[in-house]
Amino acid sequence: MIAVNRFGINFSQIRENAKLKLSELLKKTVSGSGDDVQTLRLAACCNAAESALGLVAFNEQLIAATALYSNRIVEMKTGEGKTLSAVFAAFLLKCEGRKIHIFTFNDYLAKRDYNWMKPVYDLLGVKVALIVEKTPFNERKSAYNNADVIYSTVKECGFDFLRDFMVFDSESTVGREDPRFDFAIFDEADSVLIDEARIPLVIAGDVDATVSDEFVKVFDFAAAFTEEDYGINHETMGVFLTDEGVRKTEEHFRTDNLYDEENIDLRCNMDTCLKALFYLKENRDYVVKDNRIQLIDALTGRIAQHRLLPGPLQSAVEAKHGLKVTERGVVTGVIPIQFFARQYQEIAGMTGTAVSSAEEFELLYGLEVEVVPPHKPSKRTDHLSAVYYDSESKWKAVTEKILQIHKKKQPVLIGTSSIEESENLAQMLHKSGLDSVSVLNAKNDEMEAEIIKNAGKLSAVTVSTNMAGRGIDIKLGGAAGDESDYHEVIKAGGLHIIGTTLYENTRMNEQLNGRSGRQGDVGETSLFIALDDEIMLKYDLKKAIGKLRYPKPATDEITSKKVRKEIERTQRIAQSKLLEERKRLLRFTMIGEKHRDIIFKKRSEYLSGANESALPISLDIWKNYAEDEYKKAVGKFGEEKLQAAQREFILSAINEIWCDYLEYTSELRTGIHLRAVAGRNPSEEYNIDAEVYFEGAEGRLVDKVVEALVALTDFEQLDDYRTNLFKPKNARTFLMEESGDELVRKPILLNIFEEVDESESQ
Ligand code: ADP
Ligand code: MG
């Protein structure tokens, strides 16, 4: 086996040592380095896994563990035992004093893996903890501070990171420093690190809204617009000015060029007002109830409690309906999953499908892919794809195929691209007389796990979206099946996978196929494609294949080699387009990431008192910038109390300035494409503007704090200062979906963090 020596693993020595007593082994592994101690450590792992779980680790699992330890993305097929490999890697790292976070795809899997592997960790003397959505504050804190290994999801640890940016004393942070983000192992690494890479984790809240005179002027002006002044862009969910609109605006506000640097505020206000007036619609996007604007959730169609529109948009919609301007939503922190992963000193990952995305792993994270061969070679047969003229004939063929497979009692798992497709297919199967169809439709991860576990039972028919039930093992014969159940299914041909579309990334198709042929089992895969599948339409496949003579009737399979070639080419084009898109987006996002790193680090250093001069400003802002007021206030309240108040003001001002920055850059990005018209490079322009704005942050911080002091000198009691702190209410965390380069965002998960609210508003 080639890969063996690449990592210098001595298998026989490990097996030999694993026979020793664990306590002796552990004593020997405490210190030292080099191959010998690594061999002993892996031996300890093998020993513990066998005693705790009765699993004798395969050589392949040892290779995977060593590769993870060496920062690789490990490709190891589904069912080969990645969960245990990660434990071994974690132990190797822990022996070197590292702190390891193991991220799984969802809460359900984090909990499953934690419970499953905990006995191994216990024997090895490794402290392991679990953080899922329901984990209370104290347990989180204890996990971050005490555990060697944490099982969690990116979402949970990412939100903890953002939340810690909002607290006012170091006791209230959950994370530890030194370093908080040490080593992360990502399970299902392709889903998390690539497919979800761009999804931002967001923390938001509401603040009292004030509206400037300028804003009111713009609003009143735009409210009188007629249809010739503006147009609606449904793709970007924005409203733009027509030439006539631009002319009128320039005339009204007395400027030669609306797109001049100096008119940025005017343009931002204009964007907001136009969107409120002409894009957002009553009863579609929001309702007006009890004299308030209440948002309608785009996904559920229900009123979203505690949710306000971002920034001044809320105020503008309120103005549109003549309501009193109240509060507005602000984003107080945001981090895309990709950049959360980059917070770690080192990362590694594992998945069944990595090779076809090797270029992306390299681009986004600088990680190499390591392929670990299966323990037993797979006996899966992949059939040539079947191409149809349109989706109607495709789904008919899929249905027939399923019935055919089902006749032999062979279990079949069908992957679709949406819940809707899943349900339609299930209905077609019902009509054809097939009653016992299980449909996975993402109600919750636990229920899905229960269903998909049994997709390998004799005669099972399971319809699922591509992603559903990831990480769940499908055993032939069913989860609780015995030897004879297993052999019956083997005789029927193993699990048959049916793919129903070509994805933009070949990896997506492989993910589904990978569920069959587990641990050397037999199995089959088939793929059905229609010339009007989404990807084909997007890349205009029909044009590419030109005039073809289709078989008659057009419902039959198309077997033309030319068509097949063009389809393959389409997928290759799609794949490289995706990569280009990622590269392009990176050019826009890198600067914000740099700025966030700076500001988060400084605030946390200042908060913990680790570095009192962490801020790029003199700490005694009040003394230095408003000496007279400072003296007056000291006389009234005493220096010590005043310093404490200043500390809070600085912390809150940092948050406020960061909020402003996020709002500014988001507006900037929405408007930046207009600059391209003037022959300038939008991403460069964006970077320059963002940098300039960020550089001004220090000055604005000083202004804010000084302003707070001046206000404070009039207070009767010092404690009243708290009313002037920037502390958004109704703190909530959610994920956002980004599409294209515009920020079309909708919350797809809402989770109110009550603790933030209560501890801070007192
Ligand atoms: P993966 O995450 O790679 O898809 P899992 O970690 O979920 O795989 O393991 C799949 C199955 O293989 C589980 O049922 C597990 O108990 C089993 N397994 C893991 N390691 C071994 C081993 N060394 N010997 C026998 N079975 C194993
Ligand atoms: Mg797994």
C-alpha cells in the first residue's frame, strides 16, 4: 500500500503495542516526539477503541487519522469509519497540548458522534464536551475552557464567537483566549467548507431609530416620483433611477453629478427610500398592524416576530405609512462560514467526496486532499447516464426504473434537488401502485436519520433530497437487520442509487452515489438527465447541440454521443464558473475580513484587560479631548466611577462603529457596480472605499465617546449614562443566503439569544 510510508506509519508495531495495557501505554505517550511516540499514541487509540467499542481499527483509519493530524482534507468513502479516525487524530493533537474542535454537519450528528465516541475518549483520559443549540451558557463556557475536544457545529461556535463581541465584561464571554481557535476538524468537509462557505452567520439586534433631516428631504422628494423616474430590478431586489430620475434628483439637490464621491450619502438615502417606497409591498413583504410594520417571513409566509428591516429601511417604510419612526434592525456582527474556519490556527477535514473539489480546498484554505483507499474495494456498478429530451419523459423513465428495481426487491434510494420534486415523485409512484415510499423532507434531522438508516432494507423505496441524512450510515438489510437480512439484499444487488439531475459540481452527484457500495458491498447507481434540467438551461445546452434529430417519439432515451459529450462539457463549464465566481467574491470580502480581525481582536484584548493599550487611541479619551468637561464630571461623580463608565462607552462605541461599518460596506457593495460603468474596477474601488472608511473609525470612536461625556455632565446620576450606551435589543442569530454579488438576504434560521438581552439591558 503506497500511502502507508508517506506518513511513516508502522502498522505492525502499532498492532503489537496495542496489546499492552492501556495504562502503561498512556504513561509512555505523555511526552516525546517522533515516529516512536506517534506509534505508541496510535496504539493507545487502537487499544481504547477495541475496549470501548469493540472496533479493531483498520489500517486505512490510521492513515486517515495521521492525514488529519497533518492538516489534510481526507477523502474516505462513506461508511469507512471516519468518525473513529477523527478521534485518533484528536488524541495525537491533544498529546501535543492542542485544543480540538470537531465540527459535524448538524446538531444531531454532533450529539451522536459525541455520545458514540465518548467512551474511547474516557479511556484515553481526554476531556470531551458537546455544544449544540440547546447547550446553556455555563456548559458552553466550561467546554471552551476545560475540554480538550469539543464536538459541535460551525453554527454554534461561530455564533458564540460573534456573541462574545457584544459583551461588556470578560466574565460574560463563553470563549477562552490563548488561543480560542486552535485546531478544527471538519466532518463532511466539502458541504461545510465549500458548499456553505459563503453563508454568513449573523448576529443582529434593534436600536432606537432617529432620522436625519437629509433623510426626510430625500424621502419627501422621492415620494413624489412617477414611473418614469425609477425602475425595479427584481434580481437585486432593488430600485434604480432612470435617466430622468437622475436628472430630476441632480436638479433638485443642485449637483452636477449624482455619482460624485461627495454625494454618497444622498445616494444611500435615495436607495433606501426608493426601496421602501417602490419595492417593498404591503401584505407581501410586511403588514401594518397595531401601528407597526411587521415583517412577513419569505419562507413561512407568517409574520416574523422580533424582526425589523435592516438599517434605515425600517424607518423609511414607517414613514411611507405615516407611522412614528421607532426602532430599526442593525447587524452587529457577521462572519461567513469560510472565514470562521480561517480563524483557526490549523484545520483539517474529512468527507467521502473531496477530490473533485481539490482546487477549491486549495484556493479557499490552502489545504491538500489526501485520498484514503477503501478497506475493501467497492463492488459498485455505475451505469451510464440516461438522457431524455424533457423533464416529463425523464420523470416517467425514473418512475419506470424504480418500479423495475422494486420488483426484484432491491432497495432503491432516489436523490432529488428539492423537497417539491421529492413529493411529486412520491405521488407518481403512488399512482403507479407503489405505496410504501419513504420521503425525507427535512422536517428535522433526527427523523431523517431514522428513515434513511433503513434505506438499505429489502424492498425499501426512499426518496430524498441530495443533502438529506448526510453522515448517516445505510446498512444493507436495515439498521437492526441481521446476517440473513443482509445476504438477502446482497442477493438482490445491494442498494441502487438513482440520481435525477446533473449538478453544477460533479461532487454533488458523487455524494449521492457514495451511499451505495459501502465497505465493499455490491450496489448500483443510475443517473437520469433531461435536456431542460436547470444546469442545461442555465448554460444553454440546447443551443450547443444545435439541430439534432431526436428519436421518435421524443419521449425515448437519447443515445447520441454528441449530446453526451456536450452534457459533460456543460458540467465542466459550470464547475469552472463556480470557481471563478468564488475568486471574484473573495476580492470583495477579504478586506472586510481583515478589518473584522483587527477590531474583534482589539476589543477582546481591551475587554479582558490583557492589553489596556489595545486600542489605537489613547485610553483617556475624555481627559485628552474634553478636559474641561472631564474635570466637571470628576467633581460631580468621582474619577473612579467615571473611568468605569468610559470603559463601557468605549466598548459600546466599538460595537456601534462596527455596525456602521457593516452598513456602510453593504450599501457600498450594492452601489459599486455603477462605478464599473465609468470604466473603473468595482472590486478595487470597493476595497479603497472600505479601507478609507475603516481608517476613519478611530476618529469616529473618539467623537462618540467624547459626545457621551459631554451629555453625561448634565446627568443627575451617573448611572443614567447606561441609557446612552449602544446596546441593541432582541439580539438574535441567524444564517443568511447570499445570491450573486448582491446582498439578497433572507434569514433562514432565527434563534433569539435571551441571555444577551437580559444580562445587558439591566
Ligand atoms: P463514515 O463517517 O466514514 O461514513 P462511520 O464513522 O459513520 O463512517 O462508520 C460507519 C460504520 O462503520 C459504523 O457502523 C461503524 O461502527 C463501522 N466501523 C467503523 N470503524 C470500524 C472498524 N474498524 N471495524 C468495523 N466496523 C467499523
Ligand atoms: Mg460520517
